[in-house]
Amino acid sequence: MEHFLKTTGISFVAGLAGAALWTSVNVNEPQHTNESSPTIESVSTSLAENTPTPQRPSYRTDPPISFVAASTNSTESVVFIKNFSGSDPRRYSMFDYFFGTGPAQQVSTGSGVIISEDGYIVTNNHVIDRAETIEVVHKKRTYQARLIGTDKNTDIAVLKIESDNLPAIKRGSSRDLQIGEWVLAVGNPFNLTSTVTAGIVSAKERQINILGGDFPLESFIQTDAPINPGNSGGALVNVNGELVGINTAILSRTGSYTGYGFAVPVDIALKVANDLIQYGEVQKAIPGIEAVEITPELAEEMDIASLDGVIVKHVIKSGAAEAAGLQRNDVIIQLGNQAITGMGSFEEALSYYYPGQELPVTFTRAGKRMNATLTLQNLEGGTGVIKREFYSSRLLGARLEAVNTIEKDRLGIEFGIKISALSRGYLRDLGLRDGFVITQINREPAKDPKSVGKYLEEYSGRLLLEGVASNGQPFMQSYTVR
């Protein structure tokens, strides 16, 4: 036992002496933090002991960002929208009616943004699609909404409620929005009103090929701010609470948020909204060409040095581009003062202009840089404001409209009446589809929407329809109508 105590005492004293020596050697050495590894640092020192020690980079640490002001400035301007529509009776049998389970009214929901104190509201077209009645809920009050207009090409719609002194949202700029900038998504996901989520701008000018319409305009803001069903039509705002986009879509296999959300840039959305309010129709400026994205394969085939820009695939006869001297296979690299990187930026740049305006264009031809000026046209080939003529018929279950200049050129026809907004009714029972163009009825040319609609509503007997399907396929069919 005595031997054991002596051995232990000697070991203890030796330990104290070693600790004291270590402290005296290292008393002036800097303390290590979690930012560096002692092992790596010692190896680096031995390898470069004759080299001056480089200064560590200095990182500025800002206080955490608060979204309180942005939320306060935007949530009161976002409304809850209810879309009431009838269900399809063909999904039920006669027994459902006898036992009280016949067609019931369907209700879908979404969001909208107040853009004026007197009650104009911007939302998505798909939020109010096929609505029979639209209600807007704001601060627990419910309003009947009137549909002002829709645009499938951008998925934008405008509603109007009768009220005064509403909290119109403050407008920001999507063109000035930077990748990496903080944004908030404000809406009503899963019927949870006034919900705010935060994220950053992940990308701009995204094309995800989801929009309908004849001239889909996709130049989405991509964000990782969580967007879920019910957020559609809501606001994407910056840290000042200013509107920078209208939340529109998610990219998901589950139907819920999985990291990708997309919004229509506010500069596009409000231009469309203002056109619908003032003219009832979007005043689209047409350059007179069809363009395609530059792929690596096309670049190699055409000996193009850069993947930026768009390639002119087709020049429309008597259009703005033909008058300016553009040709097939020209590569457009700039519109006005905006550089063109692809179809997203090309379509977005055009969307800010009106028919009749002059637009400088820079392009390359066989590698040579050239300039021209386009006098932009409207959908009818003119340069003024247009108001499209429609004829809506509940009996026909469709809206009829005259085809525009671009459609005539694409389909190779001189005139025609297009079927749109197809629902239950006479035309669908005949087997016709959305986008079908009627060119002749009983060998008579179809040119005026109202006269064609009235004729079809009242006609009985042998009916011969001629036309073109949306894919360009010619069509002729005879029917017996009673």
C-alpha cells in the first residue's frame, strides 16, 4: 500500500508540472475557434514557415433580417377568393338523383391582390377558371366579385369588387429584382388565410411550359419561398412589402411545395391587368417572327459562337420583322436596351411594348452584327388599339372569336372563327375541341363570331362543318341537327 501511494503521488506531481510547463509555453498563443482546425493549421505552418502568413478574410455579419414590416405592408392587400362552379352531371347516374346525391356545387379557392383602392384585384386565370360565381373575402367581409377579363397567355385575371378605400398594395419592380434577394409569398394555402412564407429569388426568366393560350408568355420568377395550393394569385413581395410578382405555380410531384415556386413578374402582370381594365383585351405587341431557343446542337449546326439570344425560325408575311429586313436564321441578341439570353427574356422584353411603338433590335447574320427597327403590330396586323369581338353562348357551351393574323399565318387560312372556353354544350357534343377553328358552315365562310353563333344556335337539319384543328389538321364533318 505504501509503495502504491508513493507511485501515485509522484505521477500526480509530474502531471502538475507538465501542465504548468504547457501553460507557460502557450500563454501568448492565440486561442483556436471552431472556424479552423489545429491539425490543418500546424501542417500549413510547417510547409510555409518562411512565407508571410496570409490575412484571413473578414466577413461582415449583419443583424438577422426582420420580415415584420414587409408582412404588415402586404398582408392586408391579399384576399381570399372562392370559385363556385357546377359539377358535371355526366359523372352521376339517375339513381344519384333519387337518393339525394346528385351533382353538387364545387368550390375551389385561391388568392388575389388588391391593386387599387376602388376594388380592382389581380389573380390567376386558373383560380377563377369556369367560375359561375366568384366571392372575395377581405378582413372577414365577403364581396361578390365581377370578372373584368382574363389572359391565358400569362395566367392573369382581373376582378372587381364594390368598395372604397381598400388597402392597395405598393408596387415594386420585377426588372430590378436580383437573384438571391429575399422575398415573401403571401396568400391562403390550404384555406389558411393570410399566411406568409419567406425565401429568396432562385432564378429569373424561367420557362416551365405550363401556360395555355395562343401566345404563352413564360418568364417566371423562381423562388424557394414555400408556395402551396391556395397561394395561387397571391403576392410575392420584397423586404419592403412591395409587390414584385403574382404567385402562380409549384413544381411538384406530390401537389405540395417541394422547393420550387414560380411567380409572374409584376411588370408583366400589371401591364396585362391595366390592358384588361382599359380595353378588355391585352394589347399584345407582335414582332412578326417565330423564334426558338439556341441549343448547343443548333449552335453547332449553325456555327453560332454563343448560346445567348434567340433564332428567327419564321418571318411572318407582311409583318413587322419582314418590313425591317429580318430573315430566317438571324440571331436576335438585344431588344431595346435589354440583352436577350433566351426565350424567357425575349418574350418578357416584348411584353412591355404596345402595338405601334418602335423597337430597336440588334441581331447577327452569318456572324455579322446588324441593327434594325421594328414597328410593332397588333394581332390584326395593324398598329392601333384593338378590341376583340366575342360571342359567348351557354347553349353552344363556348366562346367564339375571330382568328387573328398570327393564327391565320400559322394555319394557312384567310379567315375563321375559333372555339374557346369550351364547356358542356352543343359544340362539345358534336365532338369539337377547344382551339378548333371553323372556316365554313354549309359551304358559307365563317367570319363574324356573332352571326356564326346565332346560326348554330337556331339551325336544324343537315349541318356541314369545315375547319382546322388546333394542330393544323384539316377537318370536315357532316351532322344531323334537330
